[in-house]
Amino acid sequence: MLFCALLHLITKVAEGTLGLPRFARARRVGEQHPDPPIRLRGAERARTGGLGRRHRRRVAFLPRPAQARRRNAPAALRSRLSGSRAAREDAVDGDTGGGRVRKWGRDGRERPWGSRGARRRRGREAPGPHGSRRGAPVPVETMAEEEVSHVKITEPETEIAGPTVELRQRKKLKSSENKDSAKEEKINDTPVPERPPKYVLFQRFAKIFIGCLAAVTSGMMYALYLSAYHERKFWFSNRQELEREITFQGDSAIYYSYYKDMLKAPSFERGVYELTHNNKTVSLKTINAVQQMSLYPELIASVLYQATGSNEIIEPVYFYIGIVFGLQGIYVTALFVTSWLMSGTWLAGMLTVAWFIINRLDTTRIEYSIPLRENWALPYFACQVAALTGYLKSNLNTYGEVHEVYKIYIFSLFLGYLLQFENSALLVSPLLSLVVALMLAKCLQLNVKKGTFIAKMIKVINFYLVCTLTVTLNIIMKMFVPHKENGHMLKFLEAKFGLNITKNFTMNWLLCQESLQTPSQDFFLRLTQSSLLPFYILVLIICFLSMMQVIFWRINGKKSLKETITLEDGRIGERPEITYHVIHTILLGSLALIIEGLKYLWTPYVCTLAAFGVCSPELWMTLFKWLRLRTVHPVLLALILSMAMPTIIGLSLWKEYFPRLMTELTELQEFYDPDTVELMTWIKRQAPVAAVFAGSPQLMGVIKLCTGWMVTSLPLYNDDDLLKRNENIYQIYSKRSAEDIYKILTSYKANYLIVEDAICNEVGTMRGCRVKDLLDIANGHVVCEEGDKLTYSKHGRFCHEVKINYSPYVNYFTRVYWNRSYFVYKINTVISFQS
């Protein structure tokens, strides 16, 4: 019995199937491993050539490597030690290439194929099923898995079986097998995205839901606030229709008058035709009002009013101003979303809305002129900015995706060209030439290695090419596209920048308009008192410097080490949407510093950018990276500041400005202009239907709205002929003779003249900006020297002389109505000279 047991033990050792001590020790200490070692069956063990215990220990058992030795080990061994199945398969496939198995010694080094044990077994074949040495070759998968099993020595043994191939003769798998293995390898190597836990999904949903709810609520509350404030300011609901219409002043009255004309038209088609071929507004002139005054909002509003059946529910004026107030709510919502997208928190949107409402004197003119074109256009512009912000934020290929924006811009421009009745000014725009030049330069760009001297030279050449193509394309477009030069705009800019001194009445009158002057100090003071301007400057400086830093890196050929920018990186200028907004706000700010009227386009942007920066931890992290903050963890401090700063600012704004807003809503105001009401009433009752009125352009707009009578001029400044008419009609306030004024008025077929006492006796605060002063300069009645000495004029000021009722003024004009503010004169068709 003892001899049989000893013989059995020796046989087991020779066959290599005896459990080895290392496995036993590993199981005793309780070590675990993800993949168990593999045990071969008896027949398969025979086919392996009867490798014994000595060979197994020499080939498979490696000492537990230290961390440094493991890092220095070959890639195949590290892959096998990594523990993942895909990595082990890759390692096995790589190590058995060419039909051989790489061996590893006790010291962790690869054992050369020509070693003594390997040379002894180089020509050995696995025995066949009947014990012969010629039979099925050793399976590569089995040998590979066996080798892995010996590396991972801490698991219990398992069995494996499968098809076999000859180890020495393995060159290449069949095509079908190759495809199958490639598919399996691809499936195994593809990372499966982990589904976030349910509480994470709930947190995201709650954040989006609360943000959307806050955005919509902010827009609705602002629209309701505007409606309530407008009612309290004008006492709108308690007034008659004529008194309501008088609240629309200047060019606002013209826009609303065409809305009324569309509602009176028998059909929509007839109404559009009458507006595009309008000869009932300005005497001796047929205009396309839709093109010249951009009346698409009025067309849409009239269609909605009639299509929705609102004529039976609400008055036209309430429907009109309700649409405008609703658009303002959308405007605020779009600003909210833009700041939210940039910062990642809806707190930024709330702060944007707060700053917008507090600084509404500098963010909107909706309180004074409801039908202005900007009140219709800015909400859509804000929605476009919000959409572009989300588009840039969700795309990583910055240069290519902005390239897509160029295409959208060109498409929008041609669409506007068609809707504006083939407005050739859009085709000769320098901006269109710039966009086309950028797209052409992108197509001609060469792919070279970044950071080299050639790459830098190509960038310089590309910049030169863009500038040259822009100028060339613009010149070509102006040569082949018939267009009308905006001469008065060029003259205005020359006079604005002091490049030319002119006596022209129109240019000087435009320069004296408050909306076209340089912003006053009060504007910046108001923005500073609400804490908006200081935070905007801080955010703009950080974003601009970070953007320039990124541009400098890319010029030098440096790439970002990470594809995804994290909070710890502190590189806010590398985000494409931030770059877009920085460039945009700098351009708009530069224009607003020149022309005050453009502040209504820039100040909302200031609110958005400042609120984003205050609530963005990435911006604070960028600042801390530059300061090299080490006393406190910068990420933690950035997160704290991004939450604490908007909270503190919001509370301070609430404490200071909320009582003021409530006071404005509780105070009952009244718009009182009885003189204008009396004038409009007299015109409607006494003047003939075919009468033509002459006077200041602002008053003519109100007459067109309230009475529908024809006028000689309109408060529009985009038409050379209308500008010339305005200058000629304003001569009633100059030092011209009665005969000269009579000839001017009759040349426009005017029947009645209205003289405004406020203009004739104007006491202006700005020196040289009164209408009568500008007329004297243009007519040569004032010498532009030190002291401004008056030259001799044999005629007195017409607006004063005509009130005295003496010859020759009474020969040409007959007073038919007057009150404290207005004097109406009938222009005589038959001149009777009196002594």
C-alpha cells in the first residue's frame, strides 16, 4: 500500500496535476482573485507534452513583483496583471503572435526562446488521442489561459476545453475567425457607459425644472410689471381712444398708425398692397412703408388680432401693447437662459433679471415708446444669442462649429435680403464680405504640424489673406450690385469723430439728438450704484486675459493636455461660448461709448455677463490659479464664492431697490396734454379730408395717427428725401421772409401750417442745439467765431413775426386756430396784398 501510494504521488508530480503548495498557502490566508487558474483534463494534459512541475515553476510562477518592478515590466505582463478580461486577451494575442508563447522567469524578465528548457521542447508535438506524438496541436487559447492561470496563483483550479491548433505553425486565423475575433474584441474593448444612480437623475431633473420655472416666471412677472406700470403712469384704462393714441409720440405714432390702417383694410392682401404703394401719408410721394419702416411686426399683429377673434374681446390698442409687453417677457427669459447656460446655475439668471429691471432706465425704452423697432427686435436677438450660446457650449470642435455659424449667418442675410424687398445694402455689407473671406480661407487652409515655424508663417499668411479677400470682395460687390450709398451716414460719422466741421442743418441736428450723443457720466454712475459695472469690469478682465492666454498658447502650438476642461484647470477662456461673448460685448461696448442710443443693446449684455461671472466657479478658479492661492483649497473657495456672492448681491439689491419698485406701482400718475387733444379734435372736426398739414416731424406723426390726414414730412431719418423735407419745413423757425416760407410750403402742396410755441421759444440747455440756432448757422445768420456774433438779417424770425398779423405775413397766411401751445395758419391760395 505504501509503495502504491508513493508510485501514485510520483505519477501525479510527473504529470503536473498535483496541487502545489503555493495554492494551498494562498487559500489559507484567504487571498482572492477575479479569475481562477485553469486546470487541464487528463487527455489535454497529455497533449501538452507532459510538462512537469519543474517546467511549470520555471515558466509560470512569478514572485510577487514590487510596485517599481511591475511598472518596469513589459506591457504584456502589465496587461495580464491588470485583471480585466479584455486586457488579458489582448496580452495573450500579442504574446503568442507568430505561434510561440513568451516565457517569464522568476525575476520578472522575459525568458529567451532559446533557453535550455525551451530548446528541449522546441520540436515537441502534442500526443494524439491514442498516445502517439502526432495529433492535434496544442490550442493557443488553452496555453494562453494556462499561462495566465499560473500568473494568478491565488484562485482555485477550474477546467477548460476547446479546439486546438499547432503552437509552432500558428500564423494567421481564417478570415471568418478573424472577423469574429475582431468583433468580440471590439465588443469587449468598448467601454459601457455607466448609468448614473437614480438620485443623480432626480437631482438633474430638479435643477432643470427649477431653472426653467424660474426663467418663465421671471419673464411673466416682468411683463405683468410693465403692464401695471404703464397703466399707473398713463391711467390708460380711464382715457378715451384719442388720449391713448397721443401717448405714442414721434416715430412710435407712425408705426401704430399703420397697424390701425391694416385693421381697417377690407382684406389682408389689400392692406399689404396699400402699405407697399402708400400715397396717403406724405404729400407728393409714394412710399413702400413696409420696406422703409420695417412694418412686419404690425402686419403680424394685425393678422393675429383678426385671426384669433380678439376683436370681440379686447381693444386693438391693448392687444398691440400686450404683444410688445409679452415680447419683453421673452426678452428677459432669453437673458436668463443665456446666463444660466454660461454659468451652469440658474442663480445667474435670477441675478441677470434683477440687474436688468433695476437698471431699466438704461436697458430699455419700453416705458416711453412702446412701438419702437428695438422693442420688437431685441427679444429675437436675445433668443438668437441664447441659442448660439447653447450651440457653442455643446460642441468641442470650436473652429469647425463656428464655421457652421457662418453658413447660418449667410442664409439669414439672404433671407433678410428677400424679405426687405431686395435690399442691396445687405449685399454690399462689409460684414458679409468678411464672413465669405473667412470661409474661403478655411477651405484653403493647409494641415501642417503645429508649433513649427511654417505653421506660424501660414497663420500670418492666412490673416493677410482674410483681410485682402474682405476688401476685394466688398469692392467687387459694390461694382456689380446696384446700391445707394448712405452719404448722410458717412457725413454724420465724420462730424461725430471731429473729422469734418459742417454747417449742414441735418447733420448738426442729428448730432444734437440725445440718443446719438456720447453717454453722460450719470449713465456710468447709475450702473456703479447698482454694483453692475464693477462686477462687469472684473468678469470682463478675467475672461479676456484668459482668452488671450489660450490664443497665445495656440499660436505657439501648445495643445490642451485634456480634451475636457474641468473646474480644477481654471481655463475659462478656452470655452468657445465665453470667447464669443467676450468679443461680442467688447464690440457692443465700444459702440455704446460712442452713441448713447446703443446702450440699450449693450447694457442687457452687461447684466448677463456680470451675473454669469459672479456665479461661475470656473471664473473664480481661473483667478485663483493666477494668484496661486495655497492657504485655502482653491476649488472649495471658488464653489463657496459662486454661491455666496450672488446671494449677498441679491439681498442687497432687494433691500435697496425693491421698495422703490413697489412705490412706482402704487403711485398713480397721469399723462396730461390737453393742448394736443384740442388740436387733434379741431383737425378732425374742421379741417377738410384732403387737407395737407405742415409742421415739425414729431407733430406730423401724431397727426397721422390721430386724424389720418396727409402730412408733408415724417420723423424718419433713413431717407434722404424725407430728411431734406424736414430741413425745409423747419425753416418756419428761421429768419426767412414770408415769401420764402410760402414758396417752400406750397411746393409740397401744404394747406395748413402749425407753429409750435415750444420750438419757437425754446430755451435749450445745450449751447447751439436749439432748432432755431441750427437754422441760423445753416443759413449764415451766425458767424462761427469766438463770441458767436449775430450777422444782420433784414427779416425777423418767422414764427414770431407771423403771430403779429401784419403785412406781408397776413397776405400769405391766415390764422384759423390757436391755443397755448399751437398756432394753426391756413395757407392762402389767393394772395391779397394789404398795406
